Amino acid sequence: MKSPDDLVAALAAAFKSEAASPPAMTLRSGDSIDAYGPVYPFDPALDAVSDDYMNRFAVGLNYLDATSWRHYLPAFGTFALAHKGEGSNVVGALIASLRPPDRKPPRMGSLSPAQEAVIRQLLEVLAFAEDSAWQNDACQALEEWWIENPLYRPSP
């Protein structure tokens, strides 16, 4: 299993192209949609990814299109590794977004093999680290979609 630092680097490398440009939909917009509000255009000052931003708008992850979702995955994964021993809306939203059913068009099905591998490794850390508060949730996500012979992932 990779060290947390190696896994953070792997997340950044696997999602480099997605993270390089602003997302089509921001977490702030996704959070607004959750409250039946408007969609806001990307604003570099208001939508800079930080722990505070993710904590404030974590629920927005559920509403993002596949490309925007992939944009935020490395930041959410990095946060999850740093805060795996705590209860957090950010980690909860991340794990929920990695559980079936997948969307149409798919989000999880849009990941490359390299991206899938690093997400699986992230979930394994959250599932099996002794200090993880997310063991049950991460194990459930792994069993449903990410391991061999998962419960709900469609066959290729």
C-alpha cells in the first residue's frame, strides 16, 4: 500500500488534466442546486479549493457532471487522507460519490484505468487504516464497485 504522500502524488498525477482547468460546475453551484438555488459561474476568488471551501460546499459534489467531479476528486482525496480519523462532510461526500448507482452519463464509468486504480487505493486506506473513522463506509464502497466481482458494477 502506498504511503499517504505517495497516494496524494498519485491522485494529482492521475487527475492532472482535469485539475488543470476550471470545472464547468463548481462545488458552490452544486451546493446551491441542492438548495434549489441558481448555478453560479466559476469565480477564481470564490471557488478556490481549500479545506474551508470543501467543508462549506461538500454536498455540491453530488450534483457535478463527470468532468467537474473528476476535477475535484484529487482535492477531496487529499483531504480524506489528512482527515481520515475524523467525521467530516467532505470525506462522507467523497465516499458517497464513489458508490453506485453510477449516473447516466456515467461518472465512475468515466474514469481511466489509472484513475480507477488510485481511487481504489484511496478507498483501501480509508477502509483498512487503523485510525480511519471511515472503515465501514469505505468497505461498503469497495464491495459495491471497486473490488474484483463487485456487487453492483455492471460487467464490461
